[in-house]
Amino acid sequence: MPPFISLNIAFTLFAVSFFICGALVLLHPLLVRSFRAHDDLKSVQCAHQRVTPRVGGVGVLAATLAAFLFVIPAQSQLYFSLFALTLLPVFLAGLAEDLGWRIRPAGRLLAAAGSASLAMVLLQVWIPPLAIPGLDLLIGIPAVAIIITLFWATGVCHAINLIDGVNGLAAATGLLIATGLALVAQQVGAMGFAIGAAALVPALLGFLVFNWPLGRIFLGDAGAYSLGHVLVWLAIGLAWIHPQVSAIALSLMFFWPVADTFLAIYRRSRAGRPVGAPDRLHYHQFVMRALMLLSRGRMSKGAANSATALVMLPLIAIPIAAGVYLWDRPVAALVAWAVFGALFTLSYLAGVRLFRENRWRRISRVLDARPENRKATN
């Protein structure tokens, strides 16, 4: 965790998130009676084995709001107080879905767009010029910049939500992005943004205690969409207020969930299915099934679920680290986007090919044939 939050404050934020999430886990058998029917074990994209509370975002958001309202330096207090207000539409729509009121994906996206619009109105920030001559012809037109900002902010919220379900993945990704943003903010002396981003680290850790590896609670739509909203507007605000910070470099930190979302849109459109229809073909779901196949049934679904985050987080961290390193170099950051995009697509297609040709079975047989593996099974 970046060093500009005291241990006392970090511990307090951790405790707020930890105790709220813990209480929700303990009380879930009682609270679920008040929820509308919501058995997500039957959903197509389900990756867990027990009915699990999906309201962990309440604890994370409570700790985050406490930081925004009471920890941020006085000179940035008004900005972050208004920032907190912009969370209302996306959080309430997500919470309604988590409690079983069946808010359609289009409704949640509309709520995320509402929060993004509120952020632009109240904070008076949007995606700034990118220092890329061709692109800045468009971004330099305020109406175009506002529309692009609306789509980007809404898309990031949805992208974070798509990776909630595999134990630890969404929250740990958010934690890495928050750390990256805090480090860049520290570089330019933006202590309000640095503290706001760093505050997410203990808030998410308090949740992760219950989410990984046992998967006793998820962020849910309220938590995932709200986390995406907080992260993306920290990035947009930082780039707007401090022009030396490259917005393209900061966008690299969101590479993995955004790339997975674009891939899902392409995949479903090509198959003639609705873009919002769930499936089991996300990158993390491929990794999870690969782990189970390579273990030849020795790894349970629950163990593979938790191991998936460990496999993927180093891959997710690389573009985030690149964003930190290239924070003031927009052209290099744009090249990095192209390189990471190509590697992401090629690795996914290679995985699809391995599944279709049943090569996973051959790989697992080779692994089983190794002397150390034969001893382990004897």
C-alpha cells in the first residue's frame, strides 16, 4: 500500500469494510429470507458452488465514503464530497439487482451512465486532450469528449462487474488499479487523489478476507459497478486537473477488464446473440476450466475458482505497471495498448484452439507422466 495513509487510518478503513462484510456473511441466512428469489447457482456464468451473498460492495463502499468525507485533505474535500454524491444512481441500481429485483443489464448501464453524467456536471471534468495529434482533433471538441467520456466511464463500470464471480479477481484487480493511480497521483503531488485511491486498498482488503479463497461473499453489482465508477473517475479527474498526466497511460490500468468486455461484445455479436447475454467464455472462465482439466479432476471447482485469480493477477498487473511507468508518455502508452491488445487476443484464440482440439488432455497426460507426478499419485 502506498505510504501516504497512516497505519491508523488504514486499519480503521479495513475494520469498517471487514466488520460490515463479516456481519453480512454471518447474517445472510436470516437476511436472505427478506430478499426476492435470487438463486444465481443456476446462472450460465456461475463459477461457485453455494448460494453466496452478493452485497460485499456495501462494506467496501462504506469504507471508501468514510475516506472521501473524513480523510481527504481540506483543499480537496468539496471535490470528493461531490464525487461521493455521483455514486448514488449506480449503487442503488446495483443494490436492487443484488437484492433480487432483477434490474436488466441495460438498466444498470443506464444507471452507470447517470452516475457518469452526474460526475461531469458536479465535478466539471471529463477526458482531457490526449496529446495525440489525430485523436485530439476529436477530443478537442467538448461535445465529442463528453460523449466519449460517458461511454468509457459506463463501460469500465460494466467491465469490472464482468469479472466479479471468480474469487478475489474483481477486488484484487481494483486494488491493483487503485495502487497504480495512487502512485501516479503521488508523482504529481495530487495528494487528494493519492489518498482517495490509496483508501481503496484497505477497504478492498477488508472484503477480500471473506471473498478469497473461500468465496463467502461477492462484491455484487452494487460493489462492482461502484468500484468501477470510483476508479475511472479518479483516473479522469487526475488527468483533467493535472494535464502532465497522460489519460491514455491511466487507461492502460483498466486494460484487462476492458479488453475482456470488448472480446465478449465481439464474440456474442458474431454468434448472433444479444450483447448483454451471459456466457462462460470469458478469459478467467477459460483459465478456471483449464486448471481443472490439467489437474485431471484432482482440483475441485472451488479450488480452481480461487487459483484462477492467482494465475491471472500477474497478467492483469503488467498493463497497470506499464501505466504507472508511462504516466507522462502518451505515445508510448498508445503503443502499449496495441501490444497488450494483440497479446490478449492471440492468447485467447490459442486457448480456444487448445480446447477445440482437445490438446488440454494431451498436456495433462504429459504432466501426469512426469516422475514427480507419478510419485505424488502412488
